[in-house]
Amino acid sequence: MGWKGKQNGELMALIAGKFDIFVTPDQNMIYQINLRHATVPIFVLKALSNRYDDLKLLIPKLLKTLKSPIVKKISIFE
């Protein structure tokens, strides 16, 4: 997709109108972007590390949340 190296604000512009949610392990992102401009809900995966084995433990929680209407702009999964 050519998004490597994009800054958070650029990412928000790129996903607008193309995606329904944005999932990231970047815990600082929520402090670095203007949430008023977030066009999709942001799901932050807060694991022990950004390694797949740690992140995949949070996927069941994420999937359960996606079964219900999304009401928050940001959700953090720990």
C-alpha cells in the first residue's frame, strides 16, 4: 500500500473512506493525532511487545468488540 514511514496524521488521511476501523500496536498514536479528525474508530493493541505472539492474544477481545456497534473513537485492548 506504500504506507511505510507515514506519520500518524498522514495515516488518518489515507484510511479515510477506505477502511471501517484502524488497528495499531502504537500506544502513543492516540496522543499524537487530533482525534476530531479521526474518521474511523482506532483500536490500540497494548501487549507486552509488538511481537505477533503477544499481539495475537488480544485478537479474541478485538473480534468480540467488532460484533457490537462501535461507539468509541478509541478502544484500548490489554
